[in-house]
Amino acid sequence: MQGFMTRETLLKWAPVLVLIFLLLVFPIFEMTNAWAKGKEHIYLLDSRFLSIRNLARIAISATPALMVALGVTFIILMGSIDLSMEGTVSVTAVGFAYAFLWLGGTLASWAWLAIPLALLIGAAIGLINGIVHVKLRIPSFMASLAMGFVGTGFALLLTGGDRVRVEDPLFRALLTVRWMNFPIMVYVAAAFLLLMWFIQTRTKLGRNFYAVGGGEELAAASGLNVNRVRILGFMLAGICYGMGGLMAVGKIGIAETVTGANFMFISITAVVVGGTALWGGIGGVLNTLVGVLIVFVINNGMVVIGLPSYIQSAVLGILVIVAVVLSTDRRSVSFVK
Amino acid sequence: MNMERIKPHLPWLTLVLLVALVGIANPTFLNPAGLIVLASDVVPLFIMALGMTFAIYIGGIDLSVQQLANLVTVIATVFLMSFGIWVAVLCILAGALFGAVSGFVTTRLYVPSFVSTLALGFVALSGAKWLSGQRALHMDAEQRDATFGWVFERTLGIPNELLIAAGLLAACWFLQSRTTFGRSLKAVGAGELAAVASGLNVDRIKILAFALCGALAAISGLIFSVKLSGGDANLANGFLLLAIVAVLVGGTPLTGGVGGVLNTAIGTLIVMVIRAAMVYLEVDATQQQMIFGIVLIIAIALTIDRSKLKIVK
């Protein structure tokens, strides 16, 4: 019988351990900071970092990035990469905002149709992305990078550089109304995560992603229509980016060309930190949840303990390397690119 | 004439085609003086792409180059007064060191270069912010002209900047095509396991390739800094993706082992022509980004050689 703490289980749970470690280590800094000022401070209990308020703050800031990262998870599972998210998020956000305002400007009217429309736009961009990649036989890195330029450019064309404000109180309730201290958008994100988890583990499509990522030639030889799986994967990712766009607008109430900016590296970093391998076949959406939380806990924690802002990106960089090192099984990898 | 023989020539044929198309639409584009100015404007991007070529040629990627260039603009501005021309050496050493660390993390800690270089880019960004005090710094104009003024002069009518780029291209081409190191880069890119099996010290080769990439990114940052006479932690933003695009459009695939520095020179020129064409053809500013992306897809579809790709990931 195998022991409970085998190498495999440790590696599998490494991202979770990193997350728990981070959640426990930032309060230590808080405590020593408080002591240095001569204040009383009980570890964990007096922590501002671990207060519900701050955890809600982390959850809010992580929500749009989680949606985007879920999408790219499926692509990375297939061993491909998608760099089009910044453009897609911007286009869906701007498209949603215009459609929403044009259809009435409040969720209580036909304007709710703008929400499925945004997801459709995301799927359509993903479809084009997948077709360019599969039919023109252009590696996904380049195809999606160029599509990202097209997306950002299209958003710029639509807005002409202006900001579009979405001020409907009913839509903004995503952020403003809280159930048990957490805003509605966090629950929406959790439901969406559950749906993606269902697709990954309980549908044929989800299993096919792993088949393609684990060995494409084998999958093709066993009769799998790999091209179809790839195109569907990019469409699914597009829908996730659409959700990301909606959440981003829900968070700040503004849609603009730069709504999608900075999502690319943060989402891919989160996916990799969560333990999904860039060469495909290993990981999944729950890993991505942990990865996104690690990245945003680090970002938030550094602010709470008062690290000078110029150090923060370096600390994030080093912790990313540490997290990846901890969750890589060196025995099963012969080399990395 | 069969297709196999044309394929390697597709990148420069695409370039000629693009230049011809733009030239027909607006003949002033073909004015040599204008073309020389365009080409010298693209020199920092080209040098960065040149370095990126080595990272991609061995099958990796370097996402830290933009932040390295940012860091170097700050280093160059801060230390110009005290070091004079030797600041160039300092910058290049800093770049090479960062690149080598990326290589080390990739090879010894098994972190994919996509992640390791991204992470080290964050570290470089912190360095740049710390050193600059998060402000935009300016070089002393007199000191700059005395030390680096020659970069903007012309020799026989050609800007010295272009000559520097040509010199670096020649050196990189020699390194890639005429040295054992260059051959071993190709071996690693074409098949890493086979390279290990034939006794190459793959780790060392990869670390050197990343160091080279870092050093070239530093030179690019230095020229950029001298051009704009200052340094700032965000100065080179926007260069990274363009540098990658220049390498890929030139015909060096991400899988490595094919292509090379001459391809990157052509790729950079293609990027330059597409961007300049939109100005010459008076494309509205809000449409440029989108058209750039579409033309890029067409250019990539035309230029990449798929014969060596069994699976398109």
C-alpha cells in the first residue's frame, strides 16, 4: 500500500500548499510590523490581510482574470497557446457596452440580451482564431497574437479611443450588492468555474482536450477529429474571455480599448503557477483557480504589508519561479523549452 | 520550379511584394532618403529582434527583453555621467547577466523559458523602477552628444545607426553560420534530446543563447535611450510583441532550428513596411492597429515554412 504523502500527491498539491503558505506568511509580516510600532497584535486574529473585507477585495480583483485564465487553461491543456485574450476582452466589453446602451441601458429591459451577445462575440472571435490556426496551419502562438492585434484594433475602431460608461444600477449590482460580504460577481464567477469544471471533467469535449494535449498523433490515430476539438477549444476560450470582459465592465463600469490590457501575462502566469503544464495534458480549471488566487494574494499581500511598490513586481517574478519549480516533477520531464 | 525550392525564399519575396504594392499606391514611399530614415528608426527594434532570434532558434522564447531594455535605458541615463562611454559595457554586461540567469532558471530549474523570462522581466522592471526612483530621467545633453553623438552622424551618407545594426547582423550571422557554437544552437533547436545524446553540453549552449539575447536587448535599450536622451521604466514598452513578430514573420518558427538572423532582418523590414505603409496610404489612426493585425496574419500565412511542422500546435 502506498503512503499518504507520496511524491505524486505532494507535487499535485504543491500549488495549494503555496497558496496556504502565502495566506499564513503575510499575517506574520503584519504582526512583526505591528510589534515594531509597539502595538499589540495577535497572529491571524488581528490580521487586516485575512479580514473578510480584504479577502473580498482579493476576490473582486481576481474575478475578471479568473474568467480569462479559465479560457486559456483549455488551450494550454491542448498544448497550444492563446495570446488573443487582450483583444477579445476589449472587443466583447466594448461590444457589450454599446449593445447594452442601444437596447435600453438597463437590465430590466431588452438590454439583457447584450450579455449573451457579448459571449457570442467572444465565441465568434475564438472561432476565427481557431480557423486561422487550424485551416491556415499557423501555429497558435502567431495566429492568436495577430488576432489579438486585430481585436484591440477593432475595439479602438469601435470606440475611437473613447470610454463607454455602463451606469445601470441593476448591472452594477454585480459589484455593489453583497451576499455574505462578497459581491454577486464573485458568485457568478464561482458558478462559471463550476460550469467549466463540468465541461472539463464530465463531457467528451473536456476529455478530448486532454487527449490532444497528451499526444496529438495518438489522438488523431484513434479517430479523434483533432481540428474540430481545437476549433471548439478556441471558441470555448472566446466565451470565457467574453465573461472576462463582462466582469471587467461590471467591476469598473467602463468599457474601453484598454479594458483587456494586461490580461495576457497575468492569466498565463496564473495558469502555469497553478500547475498546468505549458506542454499540455496536465492540469485543469481547479489548478487555474489556485493559480489565479496565488497571483492576486501575492499582489494584495505585498500592498497590505507595505512593501515599496517598486519591489512588488520583482517579488511576484521570483515567487512565480518558486511556485513553478515546486510543482514540476523533474523526474518526468526530460527537458524544457 | 517546385514549391519546396521556393519556400525558403518566401520571406524576402513577401517583403519585395509589399514594397512594390506600397510603391505603386504611393511612389513617394520609394524615395531612398525616406527609406533610410524609416530603416534607422527601426534599428532598436531590429537589434532586440536579433537577440530574440537566438532564444527562438533554440526552441525557447525570451519575454524579458522589453523590461531589460527598460532597465538599460535607466542604467545608461544614471551612469552616463560617471562612466562615459564605458556605460555601454556596463549595460551590455547587465543584459548578458540577466539573460544568463534566465537561461540558468530554464535549464537547471526546469522552468519553461516562457515563464522564467517573464518572471525575470518582472525583476528587471523592479530594478528599473528602483534605480530611476519611478521618474522619467533625462541625460545631460552635452555629455550625451560628447559620448554618443557619433551614433547619429552619417558615414558616406548612411546613418551610423544603420551601420551598427549591419555590423551586429554580420557578427550574429557569422556566429550562427560559421562557428561551432552556431551549429550547436541549430542542433539544440532541431532536436534537443539528440543534441544531448551526441554529447553537447546543451545547458551551457542554452544559457549562452539567452545571455546573447539579453546582451542584444541591452544594446537595443542603450540606443533607444541615447535616441530619446533619457531613461524610464516604461520607455521600451510595446517592443516585445513587435520583436517576436519580426522574428516569426521572417520565417524562424517557434519550434526552433530553422531560420536565423538574416530572416529576422527581413522580418523586421516587413514589420517596418506594414507600419509605414499605413502612414503613406493615409490609413485612419483608429484603423491602423486592426489592419496591422490582418496584414500580419496574411504575411505569416505566406512566409512560414510548414514542411518541417508535423503537428501545428
